[in-house]
Amino acid sequence: MNKYNKMKVSTKFLASAAAVVAIFFTTNVSAQKIGIGANIGIPTNNNYSVAAGIDVRAQFDVTKQLSIPIATGYNHYFAKDRVYSVGAVNNIEVPDYAYIPVKTGLKYFFDPTGSGIYAMGEVGAAFGVSKDSKTTFLYAPTLGYSWSNGLDLGIKYENTGKGDALRYANNYDNKSVGQIALRIAYGFKL
């Protein structure tokens, strides 16, 4: 895919996301909960030792059991302290990888009260902010437990596709960048 087509896809994605946000703000739908969370993860790519992040999530309830989350934040993958040789090029330092996720999806509570065990699926974009990283498609399935007092604990797998700086700078690794993360958050009812 050339740069022009990539720009068209990115523009369409951003326009779609802006339209969804505009629909929420111009209708009577309003967020019932705002959550602030932190996560720590084990990267699925051998170039990184640990991942950590923070996020803010608005939750729009469709019913007590089903809601639409919209989230953003910051995630950082810390590179292992090692150097690679690629072909004729030696001593390539592995850079850290960081991105800003913008995602939405569906969150389903198995209990009719709207708390307890839930499953959530999110999709969106990972806007690369580290050197040589790109904007990529992101997806994140999650299983968690939400208490009625606002505490939320979840385990998620988040994959950002092929967006790490090492791959774009040196074409080294063909694996995608993802993490298995534990997220702890607190939600405030509005």
C-alpha cells in the first residue's frame, strides 16, 4: 500500500471516529461512567521486557448489561537491553515503543445488574509516538470484574499490529506487537 492510500485509509478512519463522537455529543446519549485506569503487561514480542500504560474510558450504557466504551490513553513498551545484528548492519539498538490508543467497542455484563463479570471487545487505532513508529489498527479483547463501588479489574490482550519502531526502522522482526495486561481502574458514575 502506498503512502497516498495509507493516508486515505487513515483519513477515513479518523472521519468515522469523529462522526461517532459527534453522534454521542449531539444526541441525548451521555456517559454514565468515566473510568481512570492503569495497566502493566507482558509483551508478546521478544524485543520488549514490560509494557505499562494509563487510560481514560467513558462508558455509554445501552442497557444495564450492555455498554459502549470509548477510551484513550498512553502505552509504553520498554525495550530489552540488547543489540541486534541484521544482515550487514551490526549493533542495532532496540528502541522503546509508545503509542496513544483511541478505541471503542462493546462491553457486556453477564449479571443483569450491570456489575460483576464482563467481556469487552475494543477496536481502534494506535497512534505511534515513538521514533519511526506508525499509526496501526488496534484490537483488545478483555475479561474483567467490575464492583458496584466503581473498582474494575480486568485482564486483556491488546495487539497493535506491526507498529514498533524497530520494524519500521530496520525491517528486523516480523512479529506483531501486543501485550497481555492486567488493568486496574476506578469508575466514577455521572
